[in-house]
Amino acid sequence: MSELKEKVHQMRKASIELASSEGEKRNAALAAIKEALLSHREEIFSENEEDMRLAAENGVPEAVKKRLKFDEGKLTASTEGLDSLISLPDPLGKTELCRELDEGLILRRVSCPIGVIGVIFEARPDALIQISSLCLKSGNAAVLKGGKETTHTNRILFRLIREAAERAGLPEGCLLQAESHSEIDELLSCDKDVDLVIPRGSNAFVRYIMDHTRIPVLGHADGICHIFVDRSADLNTAVKILLDAKLQYTAACNAVETILVHREIAKDFLPKLGEAMKKEGVVLRGVKEVTELLPGVEEMGEEDYATEYLSLTASVKLVAGVEEAVEHINRFGSHHTDAILTKDDAAWEYFRQRVDSAGVYRNVSTRFSDGFRYGFGAEVGISTGKIHARGPVGLHGLVTYKYLLEGEGQIVADYSEGRKAFHFRDL
Amino acid sequence: MSELKEKVHQMRKASIELASSEGEKRNAALAAIKEALLSHREEIFSENEEDMRLAAENGVPEAVKKRLKFDEGKLTASTEGLDSLISLPDPLGKTELCRELDEGLILRRVSCPIGVIGVIFEARPDALIQISSLCLKSGNAAVLKGGKETTHTNRILFRLIREAAERAGLPEGCLLQAESHSEIDELLSCDKDVDLVIPRGSNAFVRYIMDHTRIPVLGHADGICHIFVDRSADLNTAVKILLDAKLQYTAACNAVETILVHREIAKDFLPKLGEAMKKEGVVLRGVKEVTELLPGVEEMGEEDYATEYLSLTASVKLVAGVEEAVEHINRFGSHHTDAILTKDDAAWEYFRQRVDSAGVYRNVSTRFSDGFRYGFGAEVGISTGKIHARGPVGLHGLVTYKYLLEGEGQIVADYSEGRKAFHFRDL
């Protein structure tokens, strides 16, 4: 067994102890982490400068360097995140169901941690803080593998976090850092000991993870989000929302990629849309019907509607109504977040019932699908799967439950042979 | 694309319509199914006789023939099951969270069906009725593949169910029957169109399914359940519970396989246990320490504690206390259902917090872990996974949710640039 696998195997025991720890102790650990980050800020910044220096040397792109940088602003955001996490109620030990099956036979469904979670994330030091603190709050042991560009920053952050957690009394070995790239595949092969993998990164990376492990994976690869401009939409509001959804953070998974327009308003709306997008440097693409109506649109084939641009490009399509819009979204979309802009309640009803996505919106930007904006505090990721957690995943998606049954010697034979009967009374 | 794959692909659309159907219509379909079963009972019985005749010809074992048989008693149980399902509240469209993010910006988390579910089940005609009705009640389209021994019975049951559902107004094609064995692999390859697979059958069969699909699988392979007799247990009650857990249905996944005994009471308890088990024809096995204390116990090695017998055999082990019992269970168990027999509240606390199983019991038989006995109505299976549903899975585990966000033109830029702020008010 490799060193990492052996360590992960040992984590099982730590995870059992962590699962039974009190909420107060887990909160104390979060407070200790905050303290440690603040009192070691200079050390952290100096390690981060080393990562930044190496990034400059290696010609790392500006966008990545922006994520890499860990400064006073990101430190403040991180400690504020810790404060808000401390203030949230304990997600563990909540009784979700309490039922008397028969006299003296009580069934309870009680929330508990998932166990051991593997997190593989992009080059963002603040993500390491956010994810490890979410795991600790929810009583889950975590194996963390960060991007290689943040090696120095991650190393000190991880050390501070682990030491603070152990000082606060959480079990030794409930957090583990994997550093080398080869350890990703080792981690993915720990299906006996790791209960869930959460990958954060590019589509190709997430898809690689999904294809190379038997451990359940929570997350999303594509984010092909749609906005459908219905015939009753307010056209100026529509332009405002579309600009936000495309431009506010172009590389985000919840940025809009395809704009569907009701054919009846296309003649009025497309020129407005074209002008506004052009001003912002956005290239529009569409099939022939669109290019004929709006000069300057790049012609493309129908199959291109499955493209996630993550850049200043968007696809445009005309549809006959909400039915066709829904059909297009369910066919080409990635079940992430899709919106309708409409004043028509019946169209919204139809849309919200049938669009098979984690987020289904009316008259707002798709960019709202995010744990912070939903008021969940931090998130570990956004899931487009339908099993377990869906959409932005905060503490809610990091717990499962067990059924506790307490009795006084009851046996099944008495019930199956009619000497006793269940009465099922919810308490 | 093969015929089955093409049909499953078509089901997507039917599943979207089914998802948006009203609860009343789904209940009407269940009522129509009940009607159809009752008015075609003679036809069903006669098809079942054909299956029974072939089973006799092919030397099918008695235990399987018992499950195969569909008679007046099973029909009554099935129609009672339908009645109870109709009486349960609609699991769809339930608002689990309703939050005002800001003035005029309302987030709701609303339950919805998973989509398309593939169910592969053993040779039990009543299972076909139970599973298809659970899927319909929860708005899920279902592909059903039953055991080949029930071909004739399944064919007529499926036809009656599908026709009744469509007559009640549910979308055409929301139920599909797969009949040939080769279609199992085809179904398992439909990871683009099938959201969840539920296999029911032998360990080897379930493991095959888990190893041969990228679709999430809900269920369990092993059921290695433990009962720990603590030193404070009432010894007569302990014997009664152990007999029930081993004998009431020996081949059940929640039958006890390993009996852990506190070393302090071993001298008193083992002879009692040995005598009672011998009388019922149960063979006990154990490591040397056990065989030395109790004559007649078959000696085995430590690694044999990982055995699921499903027969009149059980392993026995002595432990130093609840700590060692928990360690043994988490190491050798299958995370299904494990019990402690004790009067000691502290031991129960320790046990219930640390045993990492779907069912954690005190002073009752492990045989209680079952959807009917939990008052869930029917179940589609028992899950030992920790992602999504755990334990007996009824309607609760057949739904997911979507986030609906309704606004008045809000854009994210206003919030990220400080012109507006969220106020997160739960409604």
C-alpha cells in the first residue's frame, strides 16, 4: 500500500472520532484557525510571494496569478467566512424524523457526517481554507490536494489549519494534505476509505476525475447555461440581465452561454442585443436564421449549441415559444442553471416544472447560482448531479444520516406472526 | 443505437412530462393499476402458473419458487400496498426552503423527481408492482428488468400497469420493460439517460451491477450485520433477540451474521447461546478463544469474520468492551444494520455515535431494518451507501430538488459592486 493510501486508511478512525465530536469543539477549531491565520499573516504572505515569484518565472497567465495571490483582502474574506461558518447551527445530530413504531420502539433519523472526503481543487489558497473549514464544521475528515502553483502558500495554510484543529481537541489525522500530482490517482483509488470526491477545476479536469474513480463525485464538468427571452419580457431588462450573465464573470460556470429568443420579438430584440453586446466586445454566434436577422453574427451549425465558451462569446437561437426553449435547454444544457425572462405566469410555470436543472430562474441573471448568494455561507462546489446534493453545496450536502432504533427487546417474529402490530406515531 | 437504448433515450421526454404531472393524476394511476390487477386476477394467476410449471420443469429451488408464486395472498398484499401508497402525501413540489435573498428576490428549494430510474430485480412478481408504483408516485420514469423465471407473470403485470397508467393520463412511455438478459448491460450503458440504477438480488449480482456502470447505484451488496451483547445486557432477552435476528428470515440481508460478546459475561452467556442455537440447528463458528469456552463451536480464522452466511451459521467473537465492538463492526461490517444489547446509556451513546452504519440499534433485532417496519410504506431497496439515501429507501430517496429563483430583473453586478446587499430572510 502506498504511503498516501495507508494514511487515508488510517483517517477512517480519525473520521469516526471526528463524527462524534461536539459542535462546540468543532466551532472552537474554526476560531483557532482564524486566530492562527491572523497571527501568522506575515509568514503566509511571504510564502505566497514565493509562489507568485515562481508563477512569474514560469509564465503563469494573469488570470491564474490573480487567483493565486493571497493578500490582506483575501485574508479578511477568509476570516469573515470562518466567522459566518461558526455562527451557523451545527448540521450534525439533527433529528429529521422521530417515530414510535410501537410501544417502546422508537425510530429516529439523525444527521451525521459523510465520513472521509477527498477534495481536489484549483490554485486558490482561499479555497483550501474554505473547504477544510466546511469539512470540519460538518464533522468530515478531509484529504486536500491543491494546485501545484500554490505549493508554498498551501503548505503553510494547511499546517496552521491542522495544528489549530488539533489544538482545539479535534482528533489527530482528521485533515491530510496531498502534495504531489501522482497522489491524485492514488486518492482516486481509495474507494474503500474515501466516501466522496469533490473536484474543482476545469471541465477536462473534472471529467478526468469522474472517469477515473469508483468513489461518488460531487460537482460539475460543464456549465452550459441558457437565458430564454420570452415574448412578454421587458426588453431593456433582458439586455441588462444578459450583459450581467455574460460579463460579470465571464469564466464562471454559471455565466450564460446560449441566448434563446422568442421568434415573435426577434426583430425588435436582436438589434438591441447585438448593439449592447458589440459595445462590450462580445461575439455572437448563431445558425443561419439568426445571422440573416442580425448582421455581424458568426454563422455556426446546430451542434455548436453544446459549446461552453467561458469567454466573450455567446450563441443565439430563435425558438417558437417556451416549449421549444425547454426542449433545447434539456437537450443541449448541462443541468446547471437556466433562466426565463417573462411576464407570463403560465410560461414560467411550464418552464420551472420542465427544465431539468439545479437552478431554474425567472427574471434574474444566472450568475446568482452560488452558495454565498443563496445565503449558505461558503460552498464546496456546485453539483449538476441529481443524486445526493444538487446546486450549490454547503453544509447541507456534506451530511448524511443514520437510523437509530431503540427498543426493549422487541423481535420481528412477534410482528410478522401477528402477536404485535406497528402503530407508527410521529413524535 | 440499440433498440433499448433508443427507447430509454425517448423516455427522457416522457420523464419530463411525468415530473410535471399533478399528484392527483399519479394517484389516479395507482388506483387504476389496483383496479386492473383485481379485474384481471384470473389471467395473472394463469400466467403465473405457466411460470411455476416451467420452474418445476427446470428444477428451480423451492425457496425461489416461493418468491415466484403469485397468488390471492400476494395480490391482496400488492393492492393493500397500492392503497397505502395512494394515502401518502405527494413527495413532489414540497418547498423545503423559502428565502428572500433581497427585496423581490425569492429563492425556493422544491422537491422534484430524479428522472429516469433503472430497476433490475429478482424473480418476484410483487416486486414489479411495488417498484413501478413507487416510481410513479414519485414522478419517476422507470425501466424495469425482472428475473427470467417470472417472464410470463411480469409480462402481463407490466402490460396492465402501463396501460392503467396511460389510461389515467400519465405520459406514454414513462414505463418500459426490458425482458432479455442482454438488455441488462445495455441498460447499464445508458449513463446519459438513466439517473439511477437500483439492483435487487444476490451479492454477486449487485456487485456486478456496481462494477459495470457509470450510473449511480443505490442498494447494497453485503449485509454483514452484528449484534453486540454488552456486559449489562439481559441475557434471556439477548438470546431471544439473537434467535429472531438469525432465524426469522435467515436469507435476509439484515439477519445477524456475527455475535459479539463482552468477555466479562462470556462464561455465563455462551452456554445459554450455544444451547439455544443448537436447538434451532444453527452452527456457531469462532476463533480459538470461543471454541475453548464453548464446545461444539467450529474453529475459524480472524479473517472469516467478514463472512455473510445467509444460512443457519453465525460467527461468535469475544470483545473487551464497546470500544472493541465498534472497531470490529466498522472493520468487518457492511454498514448495513448493527445492534447493541445493553442497559448502559453511556455504552449506547458511544455505540450509536461511532458505528458507521445505516441502522444503529439498541435492544432490538436487526431484522427491523425494512421500509415497511419503519412505516415508509414500500421500499425500493436498502442502501448501504452514504451519498443520497441511506437505509430503507422509500419515496424519500426517490426525489431530489431544484432551486427556483424568482426576481424582478436583479443582476449580480449590483451586489458584487456594493450597490445592493442581500438580507437573507427565511419566509
